[in-house]
Amino acid sequence: MHVISFRILREYTENHADSQEALRELHKKKCPMLFLLEESGKTKADLQYFLDSESLIDDILNGTQKITLELAEKLGDFFHIEASLFHE
């Protein structure tokens, strides 16, 4: 699992009123990125379009793609959260 797992969830839930429900939802999901997509109302296709790469998103979701600083910044922009949550 990527760095994003608990750091992103903490950031996300701190900024949302129903954080307990958000925590319960995360436990039902394997991938925090899918959780963020669902909670933001965006789709995998939206993210693929935003990053201009279909395979990159699949690799991130499969855990085979390391999230670089540049990619973390793009993901932060896409989800409107701090890029540091995606990168150590």
C-alpha cells in the first residue's frame, strides 16, 4: 500500500463533516486512491484524462507505480489536497 493510505484518509476526514462514515467506507476498500475517487465524485477516466495516461493510473491502483514528487503534485491538484500526502 502506498504512503497515501492513512495520511490521505486523515487529511480527507479532517476536512469532511462525516469523518466516521468516511473511515468506515475506507475499511471496505482496498485502495485509498479508489476511495478518493469515489468520495470526490470523480472517475478513474477523469484521472486518466487529467494525467494523460491510462496505464499510469492502472499501475498506481495496482501498487506497481511509485508516486514521484511530480506525480504527487499532480494528484494533489486533481484531488485538491496537499501533494505531500502522496509522497514521503
